[in-house]
Amino acid sequence: MKTQRLYIQSHCTIRNRSIGVNGRTYWQGDPDASLSDFLKAAYRGLAIDYPKFHKMDGLCKAVFIAAELLARESGPYATDTTLVFSNYSSSHLADERHARDIHAGDEAVASPATFVYTLPNIVLGELSIRHRLHSENVFFIFDSFLPEFLVPYTETLFEGSRVAGALGGWTEVTEGRCDVLLYRIGTSGRIPHTIAGLKKLYNEDNE
Amino acid sequence: MRPGVYVVGDHILSPLGKGSAYHFEQLANGKRAMAPTLDPALSDRPVVIARIDDGQWADELADARRYTRLERLFIRTLQELIGRYDIPLHSRTLVVLATTKGNVGLLHRPEAGFPHERANLSVMAGAIQRYLGFEAPFLTVSNACISGSLAISVAQRLLQHSERYDQAVVVGGDELSKFIVSGFEAFQALANEPCRPFDRDRKGLNLGEAIAAAYLSKVPSDGAVRIAGVGSYNDANHISGPSRTGEGLYRSIRHALSAAGDPSLDFISAHGTATAYNDEMEAVAFNRCGLGNIPTHSLKGYFGHTLGASGLLETILGIHSLRNGRLIPSVGFHEQGTTEALNIITDGVSLPLRTFLKTASGFGGCNIASVFQIG
């Protein structure tokens, strides 16, 4: 199968209360902060201005920040940038909150503001709104980050020049674990978009 | 030129019964699956829902207690599909599973008797895979209410581009739980009567349960239906409300039709949830595409909104409509109820049918349109 050579143009990781861009530490939070305090501090510290951010759940907040930094790094996203995202825990943070709310005995009450975030692809909608993307979105659930699937799958999206770019994401965000890798894919760049290339990005520590 | 991908087999399990041909006949007889239900496990108030009766199907398997209700429903449906079409379980068969929430009803319910971890979608998919003996791990798609349709498109793409697979099984399903019912109640999206898609007096949606499964192959069999074109675009407008201009759906349809070679359409199987905004958005998008005069139905009036199953369930019934040369009426519709007019199907007339368009839209602003063609 002949496919176009694709490259990773920039990437952002969020792990252990630390944000990295292209392999370098970009912002360091308090290692002991809760997830929500960490994300709020990062939003302020990175001078992001988007009031809707405060309504989002933790998954959307973390991914939103990463996508914002990649726009700073590699410029605005093309409107047809396709989104290929995956994680293990789906929308676990919002699921937990909604389940707790409705099983609270006499106090039980469901909140639409929580319920709407109980779908993993809501983050794709948030990114599409923020970056004005009219494009194809898909959210897969895997046991772990799976470049062996994602690399060939993403290549098929570029066939026949259907799209100019893609944004890939492994977005595992729970109270106990924040493991985010977002990466921009295009037809030019430095790091080849290969299984080995993606594994290296996922496993590397920031300098 | 990429090889064609065909739907060569299908199966449905719903409150109406089992078997897709059987379902097609039930719809022709005007059978509707929803009923007013008062069950404190779902809601403190009566809700009109279409729920699968457990007594009928769920316990017909070995070690039933080791599997959640939803897993048992998936397993039963897939067993029937595998047996009927003699589907190989080896690694050259891809299985794509579509669900919005899987076993989420287990959360904060220790009395259900399953570990918390079982609510993770890949854990559920793994349990089903191992029970049935498929060699390849399932691919799980969770993309709100377009999951079922999107899973068909993902399977098609992998069959066309990857040398790893010869055939694919696509299965979609969700079950009703307090988790889901309370959320839709909080959105005030539920009708207190059987829903009326596209009707002037529509009051909202009904939630429903179904498991739908399709068998996809690169080799057409007798009566096979080709996936002729797919388009999927986000509205980039709102995370829970449909776009007023129907932008994402409009782009999806345009793309799907163009990919299919701009065929003339015999009917449209719309998403048609019977909420005020969804149906209005679809009417706008269809008319922007010049499709306001194409016979159109929503099948939500028969099954309610079956979430992760809906796109696949409604596609399968559209395929049976093509094979039988008979339109399925849009039950619950009486009077034109959208600002822009649609040609809603009210009679199950017989006529030659070759091509239909299936659309779906969901939270997160996602939309998908797929063209299916027979012969």
C-alpha cells in the first residue's frame, strides 16, 4: 500500500502536574496539587483566555490546554484538521461525578452541566468550537496507547488529500492519573509519523 | 481503486424480538416497542421507554452470572450472527464495537456484584471477545449517538486499507440505567408519550434498548448492500445543542453523496429523535442539500433512541427496506412540524428501491451521513 509520508509537527504532554511541548518542560505545576487546582493554575499561568474553560470537566480542560499550546507552537489549525483521539477511561471523571450525584439517596439530583461531559467525544466538540474545525472526529477506547493501530488508521484519512492535517490524542485523565499526549500530524515536519516515532514521543521524559 | 465493502449479513435484538427480517415485518405491522414504565431503578417518575425484557434472552448462556446484562445481550446477538453466517473467529475478522456508555450502570452500585473496573469499555469488550473466542481484540468506538454509524465507517475504512482483515463484524448497543435516564431527564429531553419524530406536536425523545450487528465483507453475496460513501463533520457550534444551520450534517451529506458519485436517493433514514431542535436542524440540513422532497423516515418512533446502537440498527432496517422494495413509514408523524418542509413517509408502499442515505447526529456536535446501495 502506497501512502503519503506523514510527519509529527509538534507535540504536547501533560503528566505528573507538568506540561511539556516538543520534549521540553513548558510549565511546571505544584506536584502535590489536585488535578483541578493544577489545571486552573496552568490556565492562569499560561495566560489562556477562554471563559468556557471553567465549565469543562478535567478531561476537556487538560486537552484544551494541550491543544492551545500546540496552536502557539505550530500556528492555527486548518479547518479540516481531523481528530483521532483515544483513551482507556472514557469520560471517567464526569461519569463518577454524575453517578455519585444520582446515587446520593435523598440528596440525589442530576445536573445537565455534568451529564453533558459523560461522553469522551465532548472534548472533540470543545476543540472544534475553539479552533473552528469542521472535520471528522473519532474517539476510540483502548487498553493503552496504541500506535500500532493509530498510525495506519490515521494514514488512511490523508489518502486522496482528503485532509491537510490531523490532531492525534491519547487523553487519559482521571483523579489519580493524568497522561495526555497530543500531536499534530501533517505532510511536512521533522519527526516521521511512524509507530516507532510515536512510541518514542510517548515514552520520552521532558528535558 | 479501493475494494468495495458490503453489508452481507445482520442481526437485531430489541424489545420487539430477535432477527432483522422479523423486525422489518414488525415495523410493517406498525409495532412500537416503547411502553410507560415505572421502575425506581431507572427513575422516580414513570418514563416511556423501549426496554428489552430480560426474561426472554439474557440468561440463555453458560456462566451467565459472570457477565453483566449488557454483555449477555451483546453475546447473544453476536452468537446468532456468527452462527448464521459462519463467521470465522480468527484474527482476519475485525470486530468493531460501538457503545456510548457500556456498563456505566455499575458505577456506585456495589449491589450489582461486579468490580468497578468492569465499567471501563475496553474491559467489557474484552469479556465479550473472550467469551465468543474472537482472536483479535475488539476495536471500541465511543462517539455519542453517531457511534453505530461511525463504527460501520471505521470498519469499512480498515477493510479497504488494511491487509490485516478479510471481513468485519460491527456491533452496537447500550442499556438503559438510572445514569442515562436521569441525564436525559435533567436535559428535559424526554417525551411522556410515544415519540413523534418531525411532527408538529413532538414533545421529545424516548430512550430505547437494542443490540444491532452487521457482517461486512469485501466480497458481495446475494442481496449485499454496498457502503457507497460516508461523510462525517463536526458542527463546531455547541457541545449539547444542534447547529441552527445544520452545518456539520450538511457537510457530511454533501461529502457522502459526492463520494458515492452523486446517486439519486430513494429514501433518507434520518436521525429524527423527536426533540424540537434536532428535527428542526435536520430539516434545515436536508433542504440545504436539496433533499427536502426525498421520502424520509425516522425509526425512533418504533424503538426510541437506542444511543450507540441507533445508527447501526436503523441502517440495517434501511437495508431490509432496499431488499424488500418497501418503504418504512415514519411512525408517530401526522403533521408537518419543521420550519422547512420534509417529505415524511406515511405509507409503507412497495416500489423499486436502490439507494438510501442514513444520517446521525450527536452530542459534541458530531454528525455522519452514509450512502448505501444495492445491486
